Amino acid sequence: MNTNFAACVILYNPKKDDIANIATYSNKVKKLYVFDNTEGTNNAAFFKGIYNVSYFYDNENKGLSFRLNEACNKAIADNFEFLLTMDQDSSFLDENLDQYLNDVLHYPNKEKVAVYGLEYENEHKKFIPNKIIPSKKDHLITSASIINLKLFTTIGGFDENLFIDGVDIDYCYNAMAKGFENIEFKNNYFKHALGEPIFRGTIYTLFLFKKKRTIHSPIRIYYMYRNMLYLENKYKDIFPELIVNLNRRYLYMIRKSIKYSINIFEAIKYKYKAKSDFKNNKMGKYIE
């Protein structure tokens, strides 16, 4: 156990496999903050008897940014230096996490680093000894990031206008705008998957020719498109090239998700609702 580190995980309708994922890192940190965004079900029983867990449940889905701010503030109050932030579907190999924590602790010029991260794979992949390469990144995904809590207040925390999607991008961009760095340790990995893997055709081929794709739900399309517009507005004058590339990636994922959606008209509806809400400054949690 490393006493410099706490960890947090944000739950939403967790399954047993998700709890097994949490077990891959819970004993590596002094404290684990569990924030449960599930509505209608208290999942405290999953953590009964685990001595270092603090479980928080208020029967409300408050999104990622709000919960991450809660976690960081609690970790700061408990005098931790670093906070490992995890998604419920992400996990580690023991040796990979040990290497990761060690690399963070011994990284030079830690006072300049806002966030650390790793590469991710769909399956567990062991780190490559003697080839861990620190690399500056414009952003790192929330899962398996390690937040330097000494810089959290200076950076300004996570933007609660975003609710979900783009929360990690905004934090990293904001850190860079204030002169800090985001560092990824290449050749060290954790297990994580983005989106919903499906085997499906498109409406254009009457769903006859199927391919394996990773897509996002209509409500996720809403958050992706609305928050893309928000990030563009916020950072286009500071990081114009990053915003061009970010929009290109977002639009590709959105087009693919719509194209392979089982209900293409619903997906399109959510995209247009996202644009309307952004124009009307309706941010935060989606409201019908």
C-alpha cells in the first residue's frame, strides 16, 4: 500500500465484474473513495468489510465532473498528494500498477505535472521493463489518471458544465493553459474499453452486411456533440490546432455512432438537441 495515494471510482449500475475490477487497485492505495451515481439502488453491500473504502450514495446521478471534484476535495482534506481516478470497467495487473505508482513518485519536476496517465488496451497487457517512456500529452482519459492534488485548486477543478464527456479533456487543457503538463507513461498499460462493441450493419445496407464496431448511445451522442461545441468555444483562441483535431475526432465518432445506431432517427434527434441546448446555454445534466 502506498500512503501518498488515494483512489476514487464513480459507479453507475455496477455489476459483479465491475467490483472485481476495483479489487485490482483498492489494496494499493491507503483510501478508496467510491461515489455511486446509481439512482434507486444503494450498492454499499458490495464494499462491506473493506477497511479502506469510503462509500458515498445520495440516490442521484450527478455526473463525472461533480463527483471528481468531490473526490479531489476529500483527498486533499485527508492530506493525500495524489488521486488515482478510475472508471468502473477499468482494471490493472498488479505489476503494472506498482510500476505506475513508483514512476509517479520518482518523476522529476513533479510540481509541473497536473495529470499522469497510461496507455490502455482492451485486454490486460504487461508493461515493458526498462522501456517506460514519459511523454507529454494534450489530454489523458479520466480512467487510470493520477491527479496531482497540489495543483488541483490552481487549475480550478473539473468543469461541472460538462456533466460527462470531455471532462478529462477540459481539465488537461486548462492545466496546459496555466503552464502545467500532462504526462503519459508509454509501454505501461491498464485494461479499458471505449464505447459499446457491437456487430451490426447500417441502414444504408439494410443491416445485411455486418461489421464489428464500437459505438455510443444516443444520449452519449448528445453529450459528445454539445460538449464538443463547449470546448471549442472555451479553447479555440488558446489551442486552435488542438480544437481542430479534437472536433475531427468527435465528429468521426458521432457520425459512426449515428450510422450504426439501431435507431438512427433517435440518434439524430439527440445530436440536434445538443446543438440547440449549447446555443441556449443549457449545460450540465440532460433534461428532456
